[in-house]
Amino acid sequence: MSVMSSCSSPPGIRLFFLVVTTAFLISPMAATDHIVGANKGWNAGINYISWANNQTFFVGDFISFRYKKTMHNVLEVNKTGYEKCVTEGAMGNYSNGKDFIQLNKPGKYYFICGIGGCSMGMKVSIVVHALPPPPPTSTSVIEHSATSTTHSNSALSEKTTIALIFVLSFFMPELFKMAKHAAEDKIATGCQDPYRTITFGSKG
């Protein structure tokens, strides 16, 4: 008589895939969205210089404007346009009332309202920084970067790298031990091939 032996996957293997999946899920891939004026939005009479000074912009982030589109708009201008509220030669014109503008390169950006709001303070200037390089994997650099301020939503954030290393370093020794024991158990029980046919009875 012959039967099919059934050997389920050892718990260590399932745990390994769970850890790896979790490590990928904790990586923040989305860039930061900086809402101009926060809950006050894009309106007259707001100190946007103070707002901008409390933000840190990186390449890939978004700056977004929320306003009533029948009353305001957003123009991207140069430094002169920003200082003198000049709309001619604007490099960008946005009027949806909920505009998301991605910051694709480092440098200074200038935005104003082109429907009379600029003269009432509706203008903002920001500085966009290049993304920091990914940290080396040496222990000393990792320890240093754990105490530094990082860009929380950066695709290459140091916090994500540290968290990933921590998760893997915590679970990997136990996973290897469990996998080794599972392999030894399979050899001891003859369960090396989950689809191996086992034949009972003598020849002849």
C-alpha cells in the first residue's frame, strides 16, 4: 500500500516571510505634503513667512494650496515677481482650489496669488533641499543616524533603514535556528519530500 506523506511548511519559514513583508510595509514611500497655511489655507492676512520657516522641504515633496477657486489662484513666479507681485512671466498657473505642486529639484521657489491677493500677503517663498544620501551600513553610522533628525516620509529615510535592520537582526538568528531544527526533524521522520510516495509492505 502506498500513501502520500504530508509535510506542512515549518513555522520558521512562515515567520520569515511575515517579517520580510512587514519590513517592506513599514517603508514610507510617499513624500511629505506641505499644506500652505495649514488649517488656515491660502487666504489673505496670514503670515506665510512664519509658516515656511517652520517647514523643511526636500526634493520629491509636495506643496499644496487650499482655497476658494472663485476668489484666489496660485502662480509660480521668480524672485522679482514675488517681491513686486508681478504676474507676467509666471512659470506655473494653478486654479483648482486644491493644487498639489511637486518640488522636483533643489533651490528656491516663489508662489503668489495672481488675483489681487499678493498685495495682501498671499505670497510664499520656500527653499527645497536635496535628499540626503542613503546611510552606509556600518554600525557607527547607524548609531549616529539613530540620533539625528531625518525626513520622515523620504523614500530613502534613515529611520526606515534603521527599523529594517533592527527587525531583521532581531528575528534572523531565531529564524535560522528554527529552520535548522525543522530540517533535522524532517530528516529524522523521513519527511524530506512533501510529495514523496511511501510504500509499505515487503517485496514479492
